[in-house]
Amino acid sequence: MLLMPLSGMTVMLGGGHGINAFGLQLVPEGEEIAWASALGSVHSPLAWVLTVLIIGHIGMALIHHFIKRDDTLNRML
């Protein structure tokens, strides 16, 4: 989960865009950085991995609740 915002910021920096947070300019716009763009290419695969993990987590919680009928979901809530 930490890699998602870090890789997103790397994409922004690599593309020459600045970084703004809450109305404050943290990094000004500048020239494109090739290595940062290349490193930022992991952002999309990381998003898919995180999505699969979240859906899998929800699915397993529902399996425990409806199929195994144990008390796992109630303990999570």
C-alpha cells in the first residue's frame, strides 16, 4: 500500500509534472526524468495486485461466513 503513492509520485516526477498536496506545491514542475518514468511503470501492475488482494480478502471473508459458517467475519467486524 505504501508503494502505490510512491510509484504514483514517481510517475508524476518522471513526466515533468510537479507534486501538489493540499494546495501546497511540494515539488515544482521541471523536466522529464527518464529513470523515474521507467520506475513509475510499476504503478499500474501494483494497482491490479492490490485490487486482486482486496477482492480475495472480501471473498474469503464471505466464504468463512456463508460456507464454513464459522465466526471469523463476526470477529473481524
